[in-house]
Amino acid sequence: MFKYALAIAVLLGSAAPVLADEYYIVQDPTTKKCTVVNQKPTTSTTTVVNENGVVYKSETEAETGMKSIKVCTQQ
């Protein structure tokens, strides 16, 4: 029984980083408006503007970070 519990713990532990939330600050090139999204954009209609490639761990953290990004505050 202990072997099964250990195996499950190892599997869950290795999957946890994959399940972590990631938030990005993106800018619409037409409106120049910045927003926070929870998936990295795969289209060319938005541009990721996270400073230094930072990936935020919470939406609140991303919104706070957006206030310090120059292209987002010049609207």
C-alpha cells in the first residue's frame, strides 16, 4: 500500500509545475490597450509586453506589474 501512495505522490509532485497558473500582460496593437490574460497569446493580434519576460503567478500580480510598464501607462 505504501508503494502505491508513494507512486501517486511522485506523479502529483511532478505534475504540479505544469498546472501552475501563468499570467501575461498583452497589448492590442490597434487600440494600444493593455490587458491581463492567463494564456500566452498564439496570434499576432496581440503583443506580450511583460518586462524582461516575467511570467506572473497571479492576476493581481500581473495587474500591479502592468502599472509599471511604460507602454501600458501612456494610454
